[in-house]
Amino acid sequence: MPTITLGNELFEVDEDGFIQDPSRWSEAVATGLASEEGISELTEDHWKVIRFLHDYYSQFGSAPMVRKLCRETGFDLKTIYRLFPTGPAKGACKLAGLPKPTGCV
């Protein structure tokens, strides 16, 4: 399995760069993954989405549907894509430490 180094820690990732152990996620991990996604700085808007996704996953064990993500954060889909150019699943969920979503996020 591939690995990446974020800070001083080594993380196992899948072929798309999603960390394999969500329990190891931290805000420092999100910041490190952001640079991998081409996001130079995480703004409060980024953190609002990342924290919502992380908390939702912690509570329900899956990623929310994109409609719920938009409703709960107050951002439309166009804004989500502006914040996370690779989209809510590949970009936002990755930074939130979620496993790669299989459904519609």
C-alpha cells in the first residue's frame, strides 16, 4: 500500500491518496493533504466544510450526500468546487480524513 509523509508521520493511503486510518486524522493532516490537492491555504470556509464532513463521518460512519453538505454548510455546489477543485468527494472528503466515498457525496 502506498504511503505519504505529513509532518513527521507516515500514513498509509489508497491509490487516490485517501488515508486508510481515519482515526489518525488531525487538522495538521488536512493541511498537509491540502497541498497535495493544490490548495495553498485553508480558509475558514474550507474548515467549515472539512469539520462538517469529519464530524458527520464520526457520527454516522459514512459521508453525507452532497445535498446535505450544501444545506448544512450554507454553500452551493459551485462554491464547494471553488474551495475544493477536485470536488466534494475527492477533495473535501480526503482532507476531512474520510475513506474514499463510494456513493454520491
